[in-house]
Amino acid sequence: RLTRRGGASAPEAAAESPGRDLSTLPGLRDIEMVREAGAALGLESPYFRPHDGVAGAHSVIGGRDCVNFASYNYIGLNGDPRVAAAAKAAIDRHGVSASASRLASGERPVHGELEAALAANYEAEACLAFVSGHATNVTVIGHLLGARDLILHDQLIHNSVAEGARLSGARRIAFPHNDWRAAERELAAHRARHGRALIVIEGHYSMDGDVPDLGRFAEMARRHDALLMVDEAHGLGVLGATGRGSFEQCGVEPGAVDIWMGTLSKTLSGCGGYIAARRPLIELLRHSAPGFVYSVGLAPPLAAASLESLRVMQAEPERVARLQGNAALFLALAREAGFDTGASAGLGIVPVILGSSVAAARMAAALFEAGVNVQPILFPVVPERAARLRFFLSSEHTEEDILRTVAALVAARDGLRAG
Ligand code: PMP
């Protein structure tokens, strides 16, 4: 029997043509199970909640003002009038879209200006901006390394790095978190059998808020003729006295790192990613990285917004100091209240580790009720026993926001213990 449009009805399609049955796609059942588990616990999904207005230190969700710890507004530039004005001026001048790959006809002056400013932050010879942070890691790692090569990455590395490593076809080894000695042992054992070796770490880990010993990693990479790549997605604007990133925090020359990667979507309140490195590497990427060559150029208003954000960051380092002060205060109060904050350095990201996904989901729901928006991070994103609430601090949170939030955490914990 055919439907009115001439196709088979859904159940029949499944029976006749299992390869076209979309309800058996791997992973769908897991999503359903999580939804069912949430419903059984009486919890609303914490995902895809629409926010209204700017994602700032406060955000309007479902018509309610919430203290917001779930957006990357580290130095408070989301909605900054100077950043918005830069984006609007770029739209007036260039329109919204770059309308072509930059290699073809998408290049605009603001691309080069942004790249020069980012390169200067890292004292790098050159920089290249991409349309997405995630895509930057995937395409750059996937393109630079090949089957003969070796990639060593921290076991907590971001998904985008893991995806890029997989795409490259290189041999991949994950080493224990922040353990440069373990990484060195792997290099000593395997380096000789491979062409190039790449070590990838984050400058500031997004789930834990801790910082690697960058100097040790850099020395070790050099000793073993390996390239070192650092993902600074959560480093720029957060680490170091003026927000330049992990090298400033760790007192390391930026040239000790071969490949700096970052995103425009966090401190720089735009959207996109970038690589800052020595010129030959950038030259290669500009002409042949698939995610650059075969993708549209970064939208001019986003490039302009990020450039303006970087200028504000440089001109107003007190924003970085306020962020770090807020994170340190939140960390100290949460610890004092007996919460497990893991290895957080208290610079911008603080996890509150609750030991199970159910506990984390319940705490997030109770906090949301109390007007605090924080994302629960559940299994399988982290191991079950490490399920947590992850707090992104902002320079714009007030002391009152932080005191209120820790009080709400304590009340939620007491409520769940009693219930
Ligand atoms: N790297 C890390 C460490 C990240 O946390 C993220 C995003 N959360 C990315 C890369 C990807 O960046 P974007 O969201 O800008 O695509």
C-alpha cells in the first residue's frame, strides 16, 4: 500500500527496507533511555532550554531571570555594545556572509586583521581563522597527520581533537590526565616507529578547570622531536594576568608551543576557531585544509566581533582579574561548604562533582528552581562517578550572585538528602 504521496508508510518502510529504517540508528535508543530516566525521576530535560536576550552573567529562561553559569561569557563581552557595534558595522560594509570560500572570493580585510591580532597574542608568525572551533581541530589534525604518524593526547581532551585524530588515521594514544611523564614514556616507546609525533593538550580543561604543566610538556615534546599543540578554547581571556592564556599563566614563552588552537566562541564572543603557528604550517592550511578550503569564509560580523573583543580584553585586563577573583571566591566557598571541586584551579571553571548522573541532574533541577542555571554534565560525557555540575564563571557575576548560588547549592543538597 502506498501513502498519498506515493511512499510506503513508516512501519512498512522499516519492514521492507531495514537499511532505510531510521528508528534503528545507533544511539537513538540511548537518547530515549535518558529521556525516560529523567521523566521517571520527574525531571525536566536541562537541554535545549531557550534563553532570551544576551547570554550574560544572568539570562532570561522561560521568562525568569536566572544567574547563569552555563555560557562562556568569561570576561563579559556577550552583548558588549562595542562588540555589537563592530559586528553591525561589518554587516553594513560586507553583509552577513562571506559568501564563498576565502580561497575563492570570500576574503575580507577583517579576516586578516583578526588573524594578525591573534598571531600577536601568541607572538606567532601567522594565524588562520576557521568557521568553527570544533571544525578547526577536526580538519587541522585530520589534515596534518597521516597513517605513518603518532598522536598522543590527554585522556580528557575535547571531542574535536579526538575526532581529528581519528580522521587522520594516525596511531592514537591517550595518556593519563596532565601526566607529562606518562606521555614521555609513550613517546620513548613508540616515537621511533613513526614519521611525525603530535602531542595535544588543553591549556585549561573544560570539564575540570585545571591547567597542565605547560613548561614540562613543551620541554618533553622538544626532547622527543614531537610537535606540541595546545587547545586554548578556555585559556584565552581566562588564564594569565592579562588573559593571554596558558603560557602567561605558566610563565612559558609562547614560542615553546608549535600549534596554538583557540575558539572565537568563548572569551571573544563570536563564533569560529583559529590556529596560530609558524608560517609554513599556516601556509599549508590556507591552501589545503579541507575545512578551510572547502568551507565558506568566517562571517565578517563574527570576525569583527571577535577582533573587537580581543581589543577590549587587551585594553581592560581588569575584566580578567574580576573573572579570576570570582572563580577563586566560588571555589573557596564551594569547598568550605564541603563540595568536591576536583582539581579546579579556580580561574574560570569550577566543577561540583556529585558522584552520579542522577544526583547531578537532581541538583541542577533544584538549582534551576532556585533561579540558578548550571549545566549538569552526565555520563557518558564524564565517567558516571564523576558526574557534575559545571560552573563557568564570568567577570560580570557579582559577589551576591556567587553567595546566593553557593547557598542554593547547600539548600539543594540538604533538600535531596532529606528527600
Ligand atoms: N575545544 C575545546 C576545549 C572546547 O571546549 C570547545 C567547545 N566547547 C571546542 C574546542 C570547540 O569550539 P566551538 O564551540 O567554538 O566550536
